[in-house]
Amino acid sequence: MTSLRPHAGQEGPYAQGAYEPDSTYEAAVEQLDDPLNDPLPGQHTSPWFRAGTAQGGGGVPQAPLGAAQEPVEAAGEWYDPEGYRRDWYGPQRPEAAPAAGTVRGTAVAPGPRTPAPVPEALGPDPAQAVTAVRPVLSDETVALRTAAPPGVPHQADSGAAEPASAPPPTGGRAERRRAAKGRGRRRSEPRRAGEADAGGPAVPMSRLEARRAARAAKDSPAVVASRVVGEVFITFGVLMLLFVTYQLWWTNIRADQIAGRETSRIQDDWANGERNPGAFEPGQGFAIMHIPELDVVAPIAEGIDKEKVLDRGMIGHYAEGKLKTAMPSAKQGNFAVAGHRNTHGEPFRYINRLKPGDPIVIETQDAYYTYEMRSILPQTSPSNVAVIDEVPVGSGFDGPGRYITLTTCTPEFTSTYRMIVWGKMVDERPRSKGKPDALVG
């Protein structure tokens, strides 16, 4: 690599012939203790020290490494260290001597402290000099903060909180950025009464804010309507649940109680020898039906009135108008009865389980009449009254006889159709001879 050569007529350390010949420069480098750090003879270590009038590369001698560095002024130096320090760090003041005690765990004894020298540029009178303030570094960056005026403690030293209306920061870039962000933020709304911090004063609401709060507290019509509809549905659901409970559970309890009392009354009348005529009043009980296969024991009353007979858990006898049928004691005819299949005691709920030959016993004051089940009609119209004729249509009987017909609603929990069960009398036994075999076994 060829070394650079100055132009002809150039003055200073780079003048023609300053490094001539090449061996002179190499010999100077070899004489250095540290070729990388030590300056060449006649040069300074810092580019600030450049003699404008030095001839032959003369300069200020450098202090050995590790020795205290003292500013040495050379003749003709343009660099002013004190002025540079004043312009960069601001007015300086002497540091206070530390009190006796410990600093970071090290014991420090009180002693005299040499006051900081006053720059000559400020004058010989120390009272006229502005006290120096040590620059404080920013918390987030290494930018220097502006020194506080004399007599005002810095926030880091005093520990006092920064006032809310602090002047705009003039420190580093991070502080200016934070200040710019704070100016761009939206102003927070004042705290309303009751929302103040613990120990802080409550800010009363203005009239406009009070109106807005009152409107916000009110429910909209849609919310009110939805609540009303929801409450209506909830009420309707509760009522439906209560109704179903009443129909399926409570009506059976009440009907069983009424039917049980009626059965006991009929038996007591028979035991007391009270003679009943052949005609009975509507709703009056006169017989008891036994269906051993279904464990049914229910009183039979005159008529098929829903409220007076059927809803009380009793079995009603068709005995009115065109629907009038024969009594069990008649020598010929069809004894037709009706009963609930669901709710209100439901005496005929399981008559669909009867099989041909199963006994159906009618107990009266004078005798026991035993019928055998013969046939069943699972479903028919409620208007089909031919099923209770003297010779029931569809029963399979050929001619007149002593028959029994049981009618009830179907399907379960509805009254859309009727279910019919027919039977034929096979035994008539006076009460004096005891119970028939169907009730004894």
C-alpha cells in the first residue's frame, strides 16, 4: 500500500518531506511502546489539540497513563475546556462536602474539602460565579436533564411528587415524546359524586350529566316489553305445571277419597237393612263393581253426569233417555256403565288389559252378578251409541241375553274416541250364599 503524499507547497505536519524518506516513518513507529495507542512524535492524542502555529510538529507533552489529567493550555489553542463545559453542562456549582457517616456501606470521615476552582472566564470573584449543578440522567435514556435552578431541590433528590401542572419538559428525547403523547390524549371526565377516591373530594355532577345519568338508569321500552313477556311466560309455565299437577295427582286423591266414602256408605246401608227401591236418584250409589284382575273396587251411581258422578271417582250407569240400559237384576238386557280412564280416580284406566274369561263382579244389596269378559273394541266414535244396545253391535253376541258393557275415553289423557269392553253374565249368587269364587280366591 502506498502512503499518501502531500501536495507541493503544503505547509504544516503534512508538508513536503515531512515523512521522507519512508524509512523515517517506519523507524518512528517501531520506537513506540504501544504502536496502536501512543501518538507519533510531534503529534497529540486528541484531534482537539492541533497547534496552529507549531512548527515541526511540536505540541504539548502527554501525561503518562493513569496519572491525573490536568487541562494544559498550549499557545494558540482554540479549544476552551472551561467554556465547553459551561456551554454543555450549564453553570457549575461546587459540590457539598458529605457528612460523616457511611456512603454505600463505606465509612467516610469528615474532613476538609477543597473548593472547586472558579473558571477564569467567570471572573476572580467566587460570589459572582453561578453555582454548578451536577447533570441528572434520564430514567429511560442517557439524555441529560436540564439542571434545576439554585435553591429548588430536584425530584430525584427531594422525593417530592411532581406537580400536576409541571412545565413542559426540556430534557431528553424520551421526555419530549411522553409530553407529546400526553398532549394528544383525551381529557378525562370529572369524577361524579360518590365515585371519588378514598379520602378525595367528590365532584358533583352538572345538570346535564344528571339528566344523562337519569336517562341511562331508565330501561328502554324494548327492555320493559321483554321483561313483561318473560314474566308472562314464566307465570304461564308455573300455572300449567300447577294445573298438570292438579289433574294428574290431586284429582285422583280427591276422587279416591270421595269414592271410598261412598262405598262405605253403601255397605253401611246394606248392613243396616235399609231397603232401597228399584229406582235411584241421579248421583245415588246403589252397587259396587269388582275387577279382581285390575284390583278395582269402585261404587256405581245412577247416571253419567261428569261432575256428580264421574269426577268423583264413581262409575256411572247409563239410565237416562235413549241411553237408558237395563239393571243387573233384569232377566234380559245390557248393563252399560262409563268411567274415567285418566284422572279423577281413573277406575277404567287399565280395562284394555282384560282378557277373555276375566271376571267382572257387580255387588248389589241382594246378590252378586258375575260376568266374563268376551270382547273389546279398542276405538270407536263417541257418537256410536249402538255399542250399548240391548244386543250390542260389534260385540259378537248373536241374540238377547244378560250382558255388561264398559265404556271409557281413549287414547289416554284425551277424549277423542271411546274404548268398549263387553262381557256376559255367567253367575248370579244371592248374598245369603256368600261371595262368589272370583272374590274369594
